[in-house]
Amino acid sequence: MQKAPFVTGYLTEHTGDDAYATLDGYRARGGYEAAKRALTGMSPDEIVNLVKDAGLQGRGGAGFGTGMKWSFMPKGTDKPKYLVCNADESEPGSFKDRLLLERAPHQMLEGILIGAKATGAAKTFVYVRGEYAHPADVLERAIDEARAAGILGADCMGSGFAHDVVVTRGAGAYICGEETGLLESLEGKKGQPRKKPPFPAQYGAFGMPTTVNNVETFSHVPHILNKGAAWFRGFGTEKSPGTTIFGVSGLVQRPGLYELPLGTRLDTIVFDHAGGPLPGRKVKGVIPGGMSMPILPVSQLDVPMANEFLRERKTMLGTGGVMVLDDSVCMVRVACVVTYFFRDESCGQCTQCREGTGWMNKIVQRIERGAGSKGDLDILLDVAAKMEGQTICAFADAAAWPVQGLLRHFREDFEAHIEHGKCPFPESFQL
Amino acid sequence: MVISAETRAAIDAQIQKYPQRRGALLPALHLVQKEKGWIAPETARELAAIFEIQPIEVLEVVTFYNMFYDRPQGRHHVYVCTNLPCSLRGGRDLVHAIEQHLGIEAGETTKDGRITLGHEECLGACAWAPMLRIGETYHENLDVETAKRLLDELK
Ligand SMILES: Cc1cc2nc3c(=O)[nH]c(=O)nc-3n(C[C@H](O)[C@H](O)[C@H](O)COP(=O)(O)O)c2cc1C
Ligand code: SF4
Ligand code: FES
């Protein structure tokens, strides 16, 4: 892994420094000053309003306003309230949270502590995907240090506010990234998403009021407290402020992490930052935000990476995982990989999702083998349409969108397979 | 009693961290599996007793999650990522080369019980493809020869 992104910003400025993952190193860079102010000198409403004014949006995929989400937590209840930090990072093409966990655990913990004060949460559960054993160890060490220094515990930094952080490791199920699947898993059950309402702010972890935020979302918070809402809005677009960490992968010269303002154009990321296609190749399409997000063809990469612009092109920012596909790539094979993943990871509760993901996979595999027929593409689109907006969680939508995107922009790849009865891309990656 | 006293103490420490006992079930399964390698029926029964639930509820959880095993495994797990970013950069060629090298297919264990091979979905290392994990350790930016050498070193 990279210790620091190729382009750094306020989130990743110090991640290249090994000491930054330790309490002393973090404090030497001004760490925990913001939390101290929040705990000793700010009311919960002041914190919530500041985060609202900054316009921070969740970085876990859905882009919901963080200050708004915090304001949903009930006030004046005697029930214990919880925060959950979503470190499940399993959306294919995403690897930014891993960097923040491994290289800047205290930055995230400080954001959590500020969020805890804002919401009145007694405890935070950090749910780390099972495969991230090393990041989980680094985080456990950071928590131990913070506890030993009195930053966490019964009297955080002498403020009278009590908070503790528990790390729970998942065990290899993508659906546990969905926030209510995560809550079930945290309770020691199968990670099957819950029907909403009730939303987690009413009925969350162990039945208590709960707010779920992503690793990166929490990591922005100390910077907002230190430098203010106006400063934060100096990055990004009017509707999507701040930076984010883009993870560039696939067939490109310089795959890796890049912290850039939201609204940075996709072609700037792919060609200027990541160096463009491999020698002798041309870019064919780019998946802009992790595998669930619809692909864009090379003719549409002049789009600012922020949801208000991406939506006009029928896609979204997602997790900022930018996957680059070049002219060697068979888009039917891409569809095979994508639909296999969703078929395999569906939790099986909803018929449309369980059956639909299986059907889509079967049909695209048939087309790839050269055994597809003309009507198959309409069936695919019909199945995808019936999966959207019909299920307990957004997984089914996330499974339908990429197939719709591939057919919207690369229908000719599918038609060529059907017409010629074989794959016309001899140089494509093999299945 | 199949769970060692040491692991049992670690499970009890985990239980303290959650408002409900059962919250510590996943951590407990990780701990037990570290000791035993897999979750045998008698282990599941003992865990059920510790968590005051039915054995079937433990087994449901074990079978839901890819990282828990309800049958014996090789001494080492080798998982190669074959999701899209890795596939684009040779992830599938790497699986095929390893299958040949070990004489087994993904999903199988070598006859000597040394290695269980699998392919896996995205592991959060896409920019450093192709990659695999051996147990809990990631190996990134691999080529076939380096990967074979890593496997040959496993006892
Ligand atoms: C199928 C599915 C998988 C998800 N996986 C993740 C994930 O791995 N990490 C994450 O932070 N959010 C994930 N989310 C989004 C969460 O449900 C939730 O919106 C998010 O954690 C909220 O945090 P934020 O507001 O800070 O973004 C997923 C959502 C869906 C529908
Ligand atoms: S949409 Fe799919 S993943 Fe989500 S609850 Fe229904 S079956 Fe499970
Ligand atoms: S696709 Fe292999 S690590 Fe992400």
C-alpha cells in the first residue's frame, strides 16, 4: 500500500509519516485540540450547526449530510446512544478507508469523539471488515493509547464527558457495509439488512438510537472544527464541499490514491493525475465511484466529480473508486464480473434481488459464451428495472445500476457477441 | 470442553465490551477459529452455551460469513482477488497459474493439507493488483514467480 497518496490534502498531509499513527506524533501535529474544544467549550447544537454549515456529506457512498444526520439523534432520552463507524470498505474499487485506518487512526478517533459529543453517544463501535486485520490492529493500538492518556474513557480529557470505542471485526460479507446489515452483524447475527423505518437514529445498534458514519466522514470533522465552515467550503463545489480521497485502479499508468477537491474533473484525475492509459492503449470507459456506480464512456469524462454533476450523467460519486478500462476490454466480461459479485453477495431476503442478480449473471454469461439471443438485452434491462427501488436495502439498486450503465453506453459490445456468436475482443482480460 | 481456557478468557473479555452478550459472537468466532482452524459442531455447541443461544443460531452465523469455516481447512489460506480492478491487471491469470502450480482448483485443499486456495472479492488493494492474501497478510503488486515463491515457503 501507499503510505501517502500521490496528491495529498488536509486529510492525508501527514500519513506518510509513521509517527502520525501514534498519539505523540498526532499530538505534535496539533491532534486532539479540536476534540478538546468540542468537549470543554461547545454545546452539541453548536457542533451540529458547524458541521451543517460546512456542508460535509457522508463519504460512505450515499452522500447524506452529516450535520443533518447527527441532528436526527433523539435528545433527552435516558437510553444509551451509540455511534457506529463504518469501516467495512467492501465496495469493489475502494481502498481509501484502509489508508485512513492504517496511517491516521487518531484523526478518525478525534472525529468520532467530536461526533459523540454532538450526538450524546456513550460508545462507538468501529466495524472493520474482517480482511482488514492489520488496519484493525493499528486502530486497537491507537485506542489503547488514547485510553491510557485519558482522551477516551470515563472522563475524556478532563471534560466530564465519557466515551469509549470498541473495534468489531466483520467476517467477509459485503452486505455488512449497508448500515442496517452492519447493525445486525454487530449484534452477532447474520448481516441481513433491516426494514426501514425505524431508522437507526430511533432503533439502531442493540435497539438504541444510533448514527452510522464512514471512516473518511469522521476524519474530516477535526479539520472543520479547527479551521471553520468557510475554510472547508473553500474546497470542492458549492453543493459538495471539501476534498475526498479518490482511489484510481485498472488500466492506467499510475494507479493509487489521490486526495483532491470534490468537483475535480474525472478526465483530470484519469489523464493528468493518474497518467492516462497504458502505452499504445486508449481509454474506453471509466467507472467513477466503485463498482455499483454506472460507467461513463470516454466521451463523457469531462464531468466534475460531485453528485450534482454526475447525476446529470446518470451516475454517482459513490466511494470515489475510479476504475479505468481501456480499448482492450470486453464490456460483456466486465458485466460477467460485476453480476457474479452481486449474485454472490446478495443476502437473499428479497426475491427481486436474490433472483434478479442470478438471472442477470446467467444472461450475461450466456452472451459472453456466444450463446445469447437478440431478446436477451431487453430481458436484462427488464430484470434490472424490476430490481430498482423494490427491496429492503439499496443493494439491489447497486446491482442493477452498473448493468444499466454498461448497456446504455456499450450496447454494441453486447450486440457484437450476439451477432457473431463469440467475443470480438481477443486482447481482453480473461475470465 | 473443546475451547481452551485461554480462548475462553479472551471471549469473556470481549463479552464485557457489548451491551448484549451476543454482540461478542463474531469476535468469539474469530478467536475460536484462530485456535481450532474451523468451527466444528462441538465447538458451535459450546459457543451456543456461552452465548445462551441455540447451536443452530451459531451455525447460521458461521455459514453466512465467508471467513468462518464449518469444515476443516488447510494449514494456510491463500486467497487471490479476482474482482474487476485485479482482473484487469492479471488477477485471474494469477489464480490459474497457482492452480497449476499446486495441482488443485480454487476452493480445494492440497492433499498434504498445506494450502486451501480460493478466489476472493475486492480486498481493498486494487491499485496494487494483482494481489493475494495468505491468512491475514496481504501481498501486493505480485507477479506469478513471486507468488509461487511465497507459496513454496509455506510449511
Ligand atoms: C450494499 C451497500 C454497501 C455499503 N457498503 C458500505 C461500506 O462498505 N462502507 C461505508 O462506509 N458505507 C457503505 N454503505 C453505505 C452505508 O449504508 C451508510 O450509508 C454509510 O455508512 C453512512 O455513512 P456516511 O453518511 O458517513 O457516508 C453501503 C451501502 C449499501 C447499500
Ligand atoms: S436488496 Fe438484496 S441485499 Fe438488500 S436486503 Fe434485499 S436481498 Fe438482501
Ligand atoms: S479488486 Fe482486487 S483488491 Fe480490489
